[in-house]
Amino acid sequence: MTLLALSNDSSEAAWVDSPAAGYNTQKFPEKYQAAYFYYNGSYGMGFSADESGNRLAVAFQHALLELQQDGIYDKLMRKWGLPVRDGRPTFPINDPMR
């Protein structure tokens, strides 16, 4: 929605995360320019669930580990302009510092 607002001139500026900003300014330089870009390392994915939702978290973790083993995770990191070294190779659950 944020980038759509820029595209249809209903907004002159937008605040987006650095992967989205980097990707879109590189892919569509005629449409988007970064006025300020701050890259601060490792990105995570988050979702919330009750205690019984732990199975979902483990299922996500296993799926991400499989993508990593197949080399797809690294390709996606590069596609979005993120350094592969900043990936989270263990995909920790409930411990962003691990």
C-alpha cells in the first residue's frame, strides 16, 4: 500500500524497511528514490501465536531450514539486496539474539 501511494501520487514520501527500499529503488529507479537509507543487519520474520501455536513456529523453522539446504534462502536474500552473511542460519524461535 505504501508504494502504491507513491505510484498514484497520493503520497510524496514513504517509510519502508530497507529490504523493500533497496529492492524497489534498484528495480524501479524511474519510480522510486531513497532519500535516506539505513541498513542495520540481520532481519527476522515474526508472527504471534498462543502456546499451542509452537507447532506452527517449528514448522516454519523446518521449512526455512529446508530452503536454506536447497540454496533457495541465499538466492532470496540476494534477490532482496540483503547480504547472505546477515541471514539467520539457525532460524531461532523466541530468541532473536541466537
